[in-house]
Amino acid sequence: MTWNELSKAPLDKKISLLYEHAHFVMAIRYYRYKVNLYLLGNDYVEVFINHKQTLIEKITLLDHSHSRMKFYSDQIKLPSFH
């Protein structure tokens, strides 16, 4: 399973595919979200959960240039992305 394949699926199918094919790495708090980070093949995928509504709002490929990377790198060592 690759991000390219996962990205084409509807949200409910993405959720089940992630749980079947990806490995949970860690979770962070980011504004109103709990963000779960998964490793899917060679790609890191973020799952944004609105914990107040108990709702998964979006699933995206990790943006390595986003300031949110600091929250991850403070806790674990991710491979360098160039």
C-alpha cells in the first residue's frame, strides 16, 4: 500500500486501510487536533482527529517543511528529508 493508492480512497476507506497496512509511530496535540503519525511503506501519513467531536477530519501526507515537524522531532528521530 502506498500513499498514492491511499489518497484515492474515500475517507472511511482510508481509515481502514491505514489500520490494516500502516504502523503507528506517535501522536501529538496540534491546536484543536490530536494528530496520529503513521508509517505507510516509505511515507509518513498524518491523521487529524478533532478530539472534542471524536471525528477524523483529514488524512494527509506529512508535509516535511511544515512547522509541525518540530513537534515530532522533539520526541523521535525521523529520517532527514531533503
